[in-house]
Amino acid sequence: MSPINNNPLIEAPAAPKRSRLEESWKLLRRNRLAFMGLVIFILFFFTALGGLLLTSGTRPVFDPALVRLPEKLLPPLSRPDLSNLHVEEIPTLGIYVFGTDNLGRDVFARMLQGAWVSLTVGFVAVGISVLIGILMGGLAGYFGQNRIRVYHLITLLLLLLGSVILAAGAILSGGILLLMGVFLLVFMIRSKTLQPESGRKTWTRFLFIEAISIDTVIMRFVDIMLCFPSFFLILTVVAILPASIYNIMIVIGLTSWMGTTRFVRAEFLSLREQDFVTAARALGISDVRIIFRHMIPNAISPVLVSATIGIATAILIEAGLSFLGFGVPPPDATWGNVLADGRRFIFDAPWLTFIPGLAILIVVLSFNLFGEGLRDILNPKLRERY
């Protein structure tokens, strides 16, 4: 036995009793509200997945589009009148769990279908916003001190105008602008590499003047986007575009990336000066590897919290758009259009309003509670609270 073990005054180094994941799980279980939010989210996920399997196909188990006019506006837990229905019109469970709407459609089946729509919109929209936010915030935080030259701005303007005009249907004009932008970019790169700075012509020197920093461009664009009311901007774009669930997901994602950009930029500005980043640069590691291997894993914590709360926001936005008639088009059911259908019968059939409204409230609240708990767990300064 070694002398260290024989000496009772010297303690052997103790290994950590729990891993970081185990410690996070323990803290989450202590935070009862956050743990309850996680449980509700898991139940919602499996309910949405089951709704997709049970309400899709040519012969679904629960048909949300089946019309039974003799059975309209029945309260929850009502039994069908078998004398008025064909065999294929009898509800699968033998009762209308959540009642029926003004066309006799099973509200329970429509809520199952709407759960998957809400989950898809929330995750896809937040996925788009997080990807854009990480890209923009990473560029602003890591390369922000680099300056953009005049020809970069002209090229970007030509490419943007060409894309907009091309999307508007003017193929010839848009194509010409796009080609001009590409040609200018290639010409400037060749001019920069082939000609020394002293040998360039006067107009070429003007194009190489450093105009503005990357950080300034990105953050001023973020400020401009934040000036517009997000919901009304989404409402305007959705009103112009064809009604589609894909358009809604893309529009929500493209108008909600600004917060993630600010989070990632702030983290990158802090991490860029850390010793491990300086050591990686000294070893000759490429900027791409430093960003994706060393910086993003350390900056992802606030992004996860923002994304969790952003899912709840996306679900609310989709419900609001469907309630106003700009959401997912019929015959697909969402919680928002179920709620919108029930507003005309709020006194005759209040369950058509209360059931989807309560479902939206519970799911959004669960995401918010889980997001707040996740923020406290990932922030070491707040761990002592639990």
C-alpha cells in the first residue's frame, strides 16, 4: 500500500460522483414546474405522433373530415344515434369524446390532427430561425471586426435585386442583374489577386475601399427587422402568399431569428477572446473548425432556451393565423381553426372554444415552464436556487 493511503491526513483525489447530464437531470427534477412542463411536452409529442398515424391515410382510424349533419353540436361524451348513421360513420370509440362541431365532425379527431400540425409548425419554424440566427450571430461575433468593401455592397445589392425581380416574374431583367452581380464579384476577386494595390486604376481602387464592418451591417439589419411588428409582418406575407402549412412555417422562421442572432453574437464576442480559442488559432486550426468544434458548443445553451420558448411562440402564431383565416387551409384541422369554427357557437356549444383554447394554453405554458427551467439549469449562477 502506498504511503499516501497509509497517511490518514492526506485524502486521495475524489472523482466526480455524477456526470453533467446526471446533475442536470437532478436539478430538473427539483424544479417541479419545469419537470411538469417536460412531462406535458412528452405527452404532447406522443399525442401528436399518434394523431398523425390515426388520422392520415385513405381509411383513418379517426376521420377528422367526416361530416355527420344529424349529429352536429353534440356535447362531449355524447353517444351517437345509430339510427341516423351508416356503419362507417359511427365514431371509433363509440362516443364523441370532445363532442361534434356544426358539421357533425368529431372534435376529438380534429384535435388529434391539429396536434401534429402545431408540433410541426413549432419545430420547423424554430429550426429555421435557429439556423439563421446561429449563422448571422456567428458571422457578427467572430468576423465582425472585418470590414466590407464597396464592391461587396454593390454585388450584394445586384444579387438581391435580381432575386426579387426574378421572383416577381421578370425573368430577363432579374437574370441580367444576377449575372452582373456574379460577373462583378469574379472580376473583383481576379483584380485583387492579379494586380497589386498600387497598380490598380482609380475606379478599381474606389471599389476596394473598406466601407463598413460586418458586425455593423448584420446588427443594423437586426434592428430594422425588430422595428416591424412580427405578427403583422407575418400576417402581411401570409396574405400575399398562397395558403399552405409550408409557407407558414417558413414565414414564421424567417421573421423570428433576431433574438437568436443577438444571443449567439454576445456569446461569440465573449468566447473569441478566451485562451482556448487563442491556442487553437496558434495551432493553425481553421476558422471553420474553431467555430463549429469549439465555439458553437459553448454558445448553444442560451440558444436552446430561446428555441424552447420560441416553439411555444410559433404555436401561438400559427393558432392566431388560423383563427383569423390565414392559416392552414381546409380540410386540414388545426387548433386555431377549430377555435375559429367554435366562436360562432360560443353560447350554444362552448366546448368548441374551450377545448382547443385550453389545449393551446396548456401546451404553450409547458414549453415556457420547461424553457425557464432549462435556462436555470444551464446557467451555473442560477443553479444554487434549487
